Amino acid sequence: MALYYLDTSALAKLYLREPGTEQMLRLASRVAGNQFAVLSLAQVEIRSTLRRRERAGEIASAVVERLFDAFQRHLEGIFLRQTLTEAILDVACEMVDRHSLFTLDAVQLAGYLAVRTASGANIPIFVSADHGLLRAAEAQGIPVLNPSATEP
């Protein structure tokens, strides 16, 4: 059983059909037995992602509501949730100084580092479809997975 930390670009693939969805669904299958951690901020980011797609006419409102419900059930019962703390924000500032990252990308990377510290010997794999964020994670010596890169 592996522990995966999902940034929002990877997390969204569990709810929206896009490149990388099949890989994420394989990782999330019960047979795989993996665990997933997300930053508590993901609830805002996933809502933003779904609402933008709804407003663009890509997803019906009723579907968006069902996706919100599914995500909330997963957030409460399946995902390990890393709370956003002042310490994470401090580390995010360090990540901005060290790497060329957008604000929320730096916060996600700092969230991963908090999960890694708390997980002990079970080093989580950082999952993202954001190339710049993956490069920064690799520069930090973090094991990474881009679910979009594993599909044609």
C-alpha cells in the first residue's frame, strides 16, 4: 500500500474525465489499497475547478452538485486531510523563494512536506499534472507521479 499526496490537478482527475483520469482511477481502486492525502485547501480548489467548468458549459449543474457530494464524502471518509497551518504557509514562502512557483503551488508543496513529516517511514508520492510543480518537487528530492504522462 502506497501513500499518495494529490494536488488539485491530480485530484480533479478522480472527478472529471481528462488525460490522467484512468491512471488516477487505477491508483484509487480498492484492489490497489492505496491511501491518499490532500491539503484542506483542496476543497476550495476543486469547487473552483468544477464551477469554472460549469460556467463554461462543459458540465451540467446537476452533475456538478453530485461531484461536490462525492468529493465531500471522500474528504470526510477516505482522504487523509492535511490542515493548512501557519507552519505550512511559512514553508510555502520558502518554496516561493527557492523555486519559481505560483502561490497555491507553493502551498501544495508545503502541504506535502507536512504530510511527509507526519507519515514517518511511509514516504508519500507527490501526484500532480503541473510540470513546474513537479520539477520543484523533484528538486526537493520528492518522489513524483504525473498521471497524465502515463496515458497516450
